Amino acid sequence: MKKFTVTLIAITVLGLCGCNIGKYSVGGTVTGLTGNGLVLANNGGDNLTVTANGSFSFGSGISNGDVYAVSIVTQPSDPAQTCTVRNGSGTIAKAAITNVIVTCTQAGQFAYVTNQQSNDISVFAIDSSTGTLSEIAGSPFAAAGTTPVAIAVDPNGQYAYVANNGSDTLSVYSIDAASGVLTTVGSPVATHMAPVAVTVDPSDSYVFVANQASNDISAYSIDTSTGILSELPGSPFAGGSGPGALATDPGGNYLYVANYAGANVSVFAIQSGTGILSNIAGSPFGAGNGANSIAISPAGTYAYVANESANSISAYAITPSTGALTTVTGSPFNTVSSVEAVAVDPAGAHVYAANATAANELATYTIYPSTGALTQTGASVGTGSLPAYVSIDPAGTFAYVVNDNSNSVSVYSINAGTGLLTQVTGSPFAVGTEPRSIAIH
């Protein structure tokens, strides 16, 4: 009798949990979520309602060798947002899936501008209907380092990271969600020599900094509760010659570095769970002289590099499984003048290039979706003096250009159908002295 009872209990226990025995979980990270009602699905079922940023995992496991496919069932509302899934499909290979990234965005609320000569950061509230900028109370905010040249806002909009070229440091600021006000967090962390670019990975886990004078990349993990950074083992990682610009693919699998002096692009694999960087096979990939800006298409299929000294834009197809770059037919695409910066719109339809077709102008290029090739669309629009940086609103509605020599930001509305630009009322907007970069969130 006792033996029968034990057997029955064992069968009962197996019955309760047997649905996931020998199966593997599927999950990842949600970032940027501020709305309500986000619902995810795996393989068209196993619906999961997500209420906050951070990690998630579906309730049902997947057997080894079976496929998984994460999708959006319901987009968030109040406020309305658009969420996209990266690294969302594949085949289970005897391991849990933890690298799915769900990124949620909405129209930009604030603009942050680094002013290298006046050593401060200008902060503006954005009118979502017009794109116009209104400086917030307390702006500009004093920089915590010397010569702030680059800024990145984390995907959740909680922290801003500023690279200080003159003091070889990276400053951390908390962001007040309602007002946009910046507050210094801790002391600036050391980088290597002459940091010029900074980016945050899509999972909101790591910060990467390009150190132009020491030819390397500093890497840090983020304490999500405080924003404070800890340098990763092995950092700084050896890079190319004169790294000047950074971008990750949308899935956070690879880091792309435009090397100004090396006239090429270094590509690093980002190790999941650690953030440690390693060069991929074939890296670096050739670009033009003075490679000083890089942009990745939102689907992660193409990369574009502004070659300042070569007066051209290099275009590449990205191999998703390896991160490798293959030159697009017709690349490099010649520009009339020294192109300073490039950006891709959230739809992946257009490239915007500063100073490309003439000095102090912003040009629109259409991307051929099947090849990644570029063709200029319509006439360029005027900017201020020396447009050094371009950023596109997360909703794809407005383009923002930092004018280094005229101490201003030019703002343009983007035609949803053609991609053409129209300068908004009141543009350009005054900022501090020698602005170098802008982040929109």
C-alpha cells in the first residue's frame, strides 16, 4: 500500500510540472515601456502581459529543436507607443533563450545637446506636434567633466551618459521623467584618451565609449537602479585607428566603430550576459578616408558611414548571423562636399546626411530596400554653419541637426511619404558654444 501511495504521488508531481520537463524558457528584456497593455506572444500563443521594463519570460517552455517566434499582440497605449521585437525567432539548441529584446518608443519628449566650448548641456522640451524646442528651467546644466562632446540616453530614458573629451571621463546624469532636468550621479568614471562617442546597447545593460587618441573602446555595465557604471573586465578593448563613432545593431549583438584615421569600420561581437567585446572575422572592413559617422538601419540589414575626407558615403549589407559587412553595389556613393554625419529614419527608408551635397546643408537619400543602395531625393535644405551631428525623432517625424559653428540646432519636419524636409517655425534654436551632439528621447 505504501509503495502504491509513493508511486501515485510521484505521478501527480510529474503531472503538475511535466509540461516544461526537458523544455527551455524563452525570454529577454523590455526597454522604453511607459504605456499600458503591452502583450507579447510566442509562436502565436502563450500570451504574456508586460507591465514594466526589465526581464521577461514566457510561461511555457520549448523543446529542443523546436522553433520559437516572439511577436507583439497588443501595442501599449496611454501613452501610445510602438514596440518592436529583435532576436525574436530561432530554433532551441539545448539552451534557454534570454536575448530577445523588445524596444518601445514614442515621439521624442526632450532634446539634450552637449556644448563643448561652454562646458554645459542644453536641455529642451519638444512640442510633439511641431518639433519646436523650448529650453527647460535650469538649462543649460553645467557639465561634470571638461569638453563634453557626446551624449547618449539609455533606452528607458532614466539616465544620460556624456563623454568628456578634455578630462578623459564619462559623466552620468539622472533624468527627471516629467521635466527633463539632469542631476549628476556619482563622480565621472575614467575612460581612456580623448573620448569622442558614446552609446548604450539596446538591452540597457552596457555603455560603450570610443577613445580616439588611444585607439580603443571602453565598456561598462550599468547598475539599472542607479545608472552608475562599472568597467567591464578587459576594458578598454583594442580598436581601430582613431575610432570616432559608434553604433550597435538593433538586437545588441554587435558594436560597429567608424575609425577616422584608419578609414575603416571595426565590428565587435557583444557577448550576451557580459558585454565583453571580441573582434569578428574579417574586421575591420574598409571605408573611406575620414570615416567619422555611422548609422545602422532599424532592421539591422544595412550600415552607412560618412567619409568626411573622401566626400562619400559607404554602404554595407550586414550579415545577421555574424555581423560582417559586405559593400553594397555602387558604394561608396560620392557626395559633393565633406559629409559630416549620417542618420537613418526609424522606417529604414531614408538616410539623412549633413554637409553632403553642399556646405551647410542637409540632404535626403532614399534607400533601395532590396539592395541598400542610395539615391538623392529632392533638394537639400539649409542648416547652420558646420552641421556636425544629425538625430531623428524616434517617431520619425522630425530631424535635428547640431550646428557647431553657429551655436544652434536646426529642426525639420519629415514628410512621411517622401522623406523630404521642411524647416520648422522658429528654427534654428540657440544652444551653448560649439555644440557637438544631440540625443532625443
